[in-house]
Amino acid sequence: MSIRFVFGDAREWKYIVQSLATLIDEACFSLSEDGLKLRALDPSRIAMVDLELPYTVFEEFECPEETKIGVDVEELNKILKRGRADERVEFEVSGGRLRVKILGKAIRSFSIPLIDVVGEELPKLRAEFNVKARLLSDTLRDAVRDAEMVSDSVKFEGLEDYLRLYSSSDRGEVETIFDRDSGALIEYDVTEPSTATYSISYLSDMLKKATSLSDVVMVEFSTDRPLSLTFEIAGGGKLAYYLAPRMEV
């Protein structure tokens, strides 16, 4: 069985893998003729990452039957750090190894062993969100960085006319308002005003590399329910994170 796929932008694949590496050490990719998927929890089971890349994302995609491949994310990350935007990257599975070629002015070849990744099969998270906001991803990243100056958590408030991020401690208070007039809030829909608090360290890790994948992020949440952050990948792919709320006492 031949499994081979080619991606047109080595740097973008680097960002994808770095985005996974913020949460997981080992990845079990599920491949079929439809494309590539990965769904995994971080070790603390507080956050989940959900990656979907249909075959249309790739320049070439060959996978005649469903299969799973396990890899050490950090080892794969080391290889892909060598790639640039003007280079392509080719993956091939053979002989119990993942073989990676970075195709540019020279052809650079690497290989890493496949590993057995032990873990449960995770169902797709199905949730109803009362707040849905589509906004510029770098503005959300900056708001989380601002909040980090005073606290280790940030409160998301979805009100009728705007989205508010707020943090406070004995070190001070930080507030960011996203509304339709600011230019950062592209779409906004609130079926019920909602409030939830989330860990800044997780949010910071999620946004660090994912903002390089997409200029826009879809933020979805409800009161004291998980937060969803979805980044669209050119060609129809998506990278989504889910983060459990902190329960305030």
C-alpha cells in the first residue's frame, strides 16, 4: 500500500505541526482517500485539538485505504522547521517510517520512525454555542497577551453589541472590547449573553502559531462551557481548538 502526499507550502505545514505541538507530544494521524485528520486531547485533558485536511488541500494525495500513522510531534517539528514558503514538502510512509522530503532548490530527505500512539478514539465535539464571533486572529492574540500582564485567566463576555475580554488581579485590570465599529470583529451573533473564564497559558499557546495559519479566527462559547477556536486553512482545511472553562468560585 502506497501512502504519499505533497503539500505546496513547507512553511505552512511547519505552522500546522507547531500548532499541534503546543498541546500534544505524539500524534496519530488518520488517513483515508478523503484526506487527513487528527483529534487529540492534551495530557491534562483540559484542551483538545481537531485538525481536518481534505485531499483538496494537497497538490498530490495517495491513500488507497484507511490507515493510521503515529509520529513524535517534536521530531516532525524539527524537520519541518527547515522548510520555507517557496518550498514544497512530500510525505511518504514506507518500511515503518515517515519519510519527508523538502523540495526546493535542493531535495532534502529525512525520515523518522512511526510509533504506536495509545489513546481513545475521540468523537467529534458537538456543542451549541450562544456566542459566535469571527475576528482578526492577531487582535485576539494581542488581547490575550495583554490579559497575561495581570492574570493567569481571562473572562470572555459575549454581550449583545460587543465581545469583551477582561482580566484582573491585585496587579491591575485589563479590558479589550471587540465591536463591529472597531474593524477587528467581522461577524458577531449572540443568541444569549454568555460569560466564561479560560486559562491564559493554554490560549497563549494555541494562538502563538495558529495565527500564522489564518488571519481570521472563529470564537465560539457559552456560559461556563468549552471555548472553540477555529482557524481556516487554504483549500478547505481547518484547525480547531477546544478549551474547558475555569469554574469560578
